[in-house]
Amino acid sequence: MKRLITALALTGLLAGCSSAPALHYYSLDADGSAQAAPVSRPQHQLVLRPVALSDELDASKLVYQMEGKELYFTEYQRWAGSLDGQLNQLTQNGLSARLPGWVVRQDGARQGPVLTIWLQRFQGRFDGRAVLSGRWRLLAEDGRVLQDTPFHLERVLPSDGYGTLVSELGLGWQQLLDQIAAELRKG
């Protein structure tokens, strides 16, 4: 009888565990980013500083803004690796591809202008939008501010789901890189 009760308890415990929600991991670069073409004679150099995240983004969970100011941090939808690491790689690859004739470096080089990006919002929103906001700054080698530009991008989600949200956030980041590259080519 004792064995039967133990077996039933163990079966119940295992059944309870199997019905727990599964974790889902998302990557911004899952579809592959454009790689830069080799540059035979680079004419410019751009130094990238690591993307800085606001405190609420510096976590493994995806962020969703409810109505008003309430934020929801997903329990079972998470970034596959650090968000800032993914954004740093996307930024280097994306700007290298968009700026032929430039060498884009993240290795602490000190020659050339320095680009910093601070990300305040990178989240879904209750009205079916992906929201990206923050500011990017371009500094001269001597530390002078050459450009200081806030950004706010919203993308309508074409369908429901966290996969769609992550895709739109990734497309929004590519849109931001288009804007930054256009400004760098001007200057």
C-alpha cells in the first residue's frame, strides 16, 4: 500500500511538472544580418561604444507596456543571450554594411568619431506596436559632441505573438541604423 501511494504521488508530481509552461528564447539576429563587404582602402573609421540599456531593459525578459505606465516583464519569453550583446553585434554588422569605405570597430580604438547609443525603450505595447526610443550621440576624438539625436520609432505589429514583436523590434533597430548611417554619410 505504501508503494502504491508513493507511486501515485510520484506520478502526480511528474504530471504536474509536465504541464508547466515552457520557456521560449528569442534572438534578434536569427534571420541573419547583412555582412559588410571587405574594404580595400578604408577612408573613415567609426568607433562603437557598447549599447547602453535602461535598467528595465537590462534583463533577460522581454518587456511589454500595459496601458498607462505599467510594465510587464514576461516570465516565459526571454532573450537568447544578452540584449545589449545582440544589439552590439547587429550595430557593428549593420553599420559596416551601410557604410562602405568605413571601418566600424568595437575594440576600444581611439581614432575616429565615437558612436554611443542609449536605449530607453525596446518593448511591445498594449496597442499592438513595437516601441524603440533613446538617443544616439556622435563624439569627436577629443570628446566634443558632433551630434546628439533622440529617436522614437513605433512599428505596428502585423499579427499577435512574441515572435512577431521580436521581429518588429529587430526591423526597428535596422531602421535606426539606416538613420544613423545616413547622418554619418552627410557629415
